Amino acid sequence: MIKISLVVGNPKPASRTRRIGEQLVGRLFPSGSYEFVVVDLADHADKLFTWPCEEIAKLNAAVASSQLAVFASPTYKATFTGLLKAFLDRYPASGLRGVVAIPLMTGADLGHSMGPVSNLTPLLIELGAVVPVRGLYFVTAHMDQLDIFLNKVAGEVTQSLRAVASIASRLHSNIDNSEEDARDDRFD
């Protein structure tokens, strides 16, 4: 069973951003085929700036141990929220290594639609995540078109993940992770 996390940076609990992220995961994977962890940061906002914090450390660890994670945030001041930034700042360099990440942002209009590509994606890559798709952006004024959006992006994500899987299946089987980690350490 695949482990999937959804990290929601909306300061409102149970937000539309969360609902869109949950529905995206539901479009990608059949029900019952995955373990699903939702980290709604609005529920933990009072602890995000407490150092150390065992509760937040456990949430960070749960996301880092996922095979796939959707990072969803509304657009505030042309970028993702401070809640999501504070959560991601708790990871060390390469703290999301091995996690396939999907950046998803919502906003009032298309004026900030490059936010996930220019801001969120580079941070996820810096943390070591594999980001196989462009950043996704949904205009919340078009909630009546959510199904169309989800079908379209689910198709794009599926194509990208299949392409990566196709290449991965052809890799040299004699390379083990300890050799890769040793090589990576020389360049850190």
C-alpha cells in the first residue's frame, strides 16, 4: 500500500484548498489502495514556531516517510502561506529525499498562477523531493469547474508519474542506495 500525505497550508481548517487536495489524491489512486495522512496546518498553527516540538516533528516525519505528498496552499502575496513555509523550514537539507511531491496552490484569479512554479516547486526540490509535474494552480472562483480541473491535472500527473516509472524500471540494478548516498555526500 502506498503512503500519501497531504499538507495543507491554509490558515482556515477544513478549507477549500484541503478539499481540492483530497479530491486530487482520490482521482489519482483507487480508494483503499493507499494510506492517507492529512496534515492541516491550521490545526497546528500554535505549535509551528515552538522549538523543539514533538507534535510537529512527528508530522514532519510522517510526511518525509511518504512516497507521495501533495503540498497545498492558497496564494497569499503571490506565494504560498507562512504556515506552509514554517512547516517546510523544519526539514534539514534533503529532508524530503525520496518523496514524490506535487505542488498545488489555489488563488482568486490567474494573476498569481506562476506561484507554484516560481516559489513552491523550487523549495520542494531544494528539500530533495522529486517534483515530476509543473506546479498546479486552481482559481477558486471557478469551483463549479473543479471536476474539469481535477480530471485534467490527474491525467497530467498520471502521465508524468508513468514516464518516471518507465525510466526507473530501466536503471542499473547494481546501484544501491548506500553508493548513491556516499556520492551525494561529496557534493553537499
